Amino acid sequence: MSPLVLLYGVGECHLDILQNVLLITGIYFLSYSKLKRMIACGFFLLGCAVLTKYLAIIAVPFLINRKNISFLLFFLLPFASYFLFIESGMWESLEIFYGTMHFNDAVPRLLRFIANEGSIGYQILIPCIYSLGYVIVFLLFQDNPLKGILYAWVWLILCLPALHPWYLLPLVFLNCFNPKRFIFYFSLIMGLYFFVLAFQQSHHGAWVEFWWLPVYTYIG
């Protein structure tokens, strides 16, 4: 019933909705089934989720344990399809997203006060800061995978250089397992995004970020 799911998942058909179906189904199989074929299927679905959108990879370490690590090969199977699509420039979109795009961001916005956006220091600091935070979350919640994945995704959201409303779709699903009030607020505040869309539609496609949008998003 989340407006984010109805609007950006069902309405605009962003790939995140497919990622979430694969991710949540895979998590369910690995968390609640002891059948070997279901565990294998769970890892396979996680691999498909990562192929849909790479960010799903952050969930995998929380779901691996001594009992299922032998099934990890099924996670790698979907990646064999990459050989059918290898071409030059296939990573350009990631380079652009990581290197030059920024919108409604949190940690990268703070870093831009310290280092220039295109500098090597800026490019190195973001992955280092995220990796440190991810390791801390993993160590704290490795015994509670569902909560760990939720907080790992929250930290990822804070470290992304651009945050669009549909990036929160995984949080909506994960919040069903461990309801947190701040996730509901985070989802609600994404309605401010429509002010940007309204400006874009009335100014010949011009994309402008209002200064108060990230203020309400992260401080309010």
C-alpha cells in the first residue's frame, strides 16, 4: 500500500520493483526454508537481483552462513549471462552516476565541502566511508540478517551521490520485517520530489534541486 511502490514501482515501472521481487523472495527462501532446493533457488534469485541493479549485492554477506555457503555457486550462475552482453563502454553509466551526478544526497554533499567533486580525494573518500559504515553494520547485525540488510541499505542511501524516490523501494519492503518509524518518514518526505518535477515540467525540462529539499529530507 506504500505510495512509493504504487507510483514508482507499478506506475513508472522502475527496475527497482523487479530487483525487490527477486531480492525479497531470495531472502525469504534463505531465511525461512531448510530445503536444499529452496536455498539454491534463494541464492540464484539473489544473483538475478544483483544483475537487475548492482546495489542488491550488499544483502548477500548477511545471508551467507556455514550451512548454506556450499550453495553460493547458484548465486554466481546468473552472472554467466554477462558474457552475452560484454561490450566496450558497458560501465559508462556507472562512471557518470558515481563521478558527476548529485541530487538530494547526504554524505557526498558534506564531502564536497572538503574536496572538489572531480578530485581523486573525493572519489576515494566516498567508497572508503561507505565501506567502513557497512563493516560496522555487518559486525553489529550479522546475527540478525533482516535488520542488518535494512540498516546497510539505509547507510547506502545516505552515501549515494543521487537519491531518487524509487531508490527507497527496498527499504519499504525490508521495513515490513523490522518496522522503523524513520523509514515511514523517509518515504513520506520523498513527496517533496514533486516540487522538482513541477519545476521541470514548467521550465522546459530544466532540472533544479531546491536547497530546502535535502534539509527536510535529512534534518527534518
